[in-house]
Amino acid sequence: MDYEAEYDNRARVPNHSEIIADWIAQSARLRGDVPAADIGVPYGPSSRQSLDILWPDATRQAPIVLFFHGGYWQRQHPREVSFVAQGCLAHGVAMALAGYDLAPHVPVGNIVAQARGAAVCLHHRVKRRIVVSGHSAGGHLAAALTATRWHEIDPRSPDDMVTAGLGLAGVYELAPLLSTRHNEALRLSESEADRLSPIHWSVPAGRRFSAYVGAEESGEFRRQSHDLASAWRAQGIEADSVEVKGANHFTVVNELADPTSAMVARLVELANASEERAELAA
């Protein structure tokens, strides 16, 4: 199989630059219109380790989703994709968008640790359980956090601090990237690729995950989502995979900005369920 072609999303979508430019414009408009926001909340020592928290109203009391941007752990900034919060905000659900340091400056394992740090910071700030989401590399981070045993990371946090996740076109198995140009920056070894692949992880009972992927994406990206859901279901986890008709690796993200989309309905359902779970545990 030609993994280089299968994982070269920019080559597969020639107008990706125009799509991303539209994301940036939409994101700037949303940040100007959102009812309440906490921008640039630090969770770590570097400038990229920060959260933008967008709230549906000024009370700052709402179920919350933590979102991680894509870019093969090497590109993008959370403010380029703020627009993805539109769907959740319309349904009374807040969204925090996390930045993280990028490869090759830091290895993927460090990025996973930073993502966990972002979740811990957000939990202690808002005093709520969290649903995680992310696109592409961010989908990998969302799956990693869904499968994390939080007492081992932060003894102050409930072990179900993250209750569920929703990935968009995620990379859940990293081994196929080893022979591609992406690994020039990622610098993954075979053992690291295996260790950092959520598809191989044991997932704590009670977690939920939905893996969305564009129906027009490469066979490998579609396989990744279906295989993750299958592997986690085999452990007894509630996991499903959904192909979004007509969507490619970039346009699938637009579903999150549409308050009427099935993807938003699922994310809102997971977020509201996390609130109910917290109330039962109280």
C-alpha cells in the first residue's frame, strides 16, 4: 500500500488552502460574537499551551467539550478553528480549544502529555467532567484522553474526569506513518508508534467514543476510524464509527459548525450525559 498517498490529505484535497482560509475567517467572526470567552488561559509553560474557552452565555455554567486541532501534530493553531464551537454553543454547550507545542520541537509523547495537562487544567477551572473531541491529529489526542486513567495522571481528579470523546478523521494507529514524510518531523520509532496508538490501549470501563470520518477520505483514514471503534467495542466500550456522506478530510470539520448536523447532536448528547453522570456521582 502507498501510505504516502493515503496519508497526504493536502494532495487529495487540492483546495485545502481555501477551506482553511474560510475556517480562519469564520473563527475570527465567532470570537467576536461569542457571548462570553476566556481567551489564552495558560495550562503549561510555553505560549502554545493555552486554552480558549467559549461559553454559550455569560453565566459560564454549561457542559463543556475540549477540542484539539489537527495538522499532523506539526501545524495549525486553535484560533484557526474556533468556528467549530458554533454547533455546540447553539445548544448551550461550551467549548474549550487547546493549543499544544508542535513537532519536531517536541515528540508526540510530549504532546499527549500536554493534552492531558490541558484537560486537568480545564477540569479544575470549570469543576466539570469533560467530553473531548479533535480533528485528525486532534482526533488521536481525543482518543488518547478518552482512554486515560486520570487518577494516574492527577490524583485530585475523578478517574472519569473525561467521560467520552468524538474524533473526526483521527489517526488512531501510528505505525502507517513511519514510512511517510510526516515521520521526518514526528521521528517516531516502531516502539513509540505502537505505544502511542490508542487503538492498542486498554480503555477504562464506562467510556464512550464516536469516530467520524469523511466518506470521501482515503481508505486508510476510513479504516482507522472503523478499526478503532471495533477494537474498543471488543473491550466492551460503547464505540461507533460514522462516515459523513460527501465529506473529505477537511470539509468533515464543517459539520461541527452546523447546529443541525448529526455530529453536533451526538457531541451535545455526550456532553449532556457527562453532566448527568457528574450529578449521579455527587
